[in-house]
Amino acid sequence: MDLDSILPIENMSDLTIQTLVDRIQRSRTDEQFIYRESELDELWRLVDIALRAGDPDGLRDAAQLRQMRDAIHRAHDLVGMEGKPAEAAAALRGALV
């Protein structure tokens, strides 16, 4: 999908996270960074819901979900506030199971 559009985030699977890592690494413009922030916001929301209701896939416990949420938050700040896509991608890899 084009980097100048927002990818719908429908789950918190490793494939989704790996796709976001790739998109973050390839992003270059401020506008693209804003789109990546939006994608990370949605991923964070899904993880936050799973923390309250349990992982719908049954793959992660609460500690793993908290670690995921923290990694997503770090990636969000690095790509959006600091404009550091390589560091953001590295941080997001910490959300992988």
C-alpha cells in the first residue's frame, strides 16, 4: 500500500507489526510520519483493549501486552515527535512476540 495513505489496522498480529515496521522504515516526509503515527495509534488502541479484555488470539499474557503497548508508544514518539523512522522501526520490533 502507498505510503501516502493510512493502512487500516485490523489486528495486532506479528504480520501487522512487521508491515508497520516496513512502512515506518520507508517513510520520509512529515506527512508520511503523521500517517504512521495514526497507524500506531490504532495498533495501540487494539493492544489497550486486549489488556482489559484479554488477547483475542490467546497468544499474549498481560505482561507481554504491556510490553507491546510500551514499544508501540516509543515507536509513535520516535516517528512522530522526533522524525526518526529507523529508531521507531527498531522500537516497534520490540512489540513482536
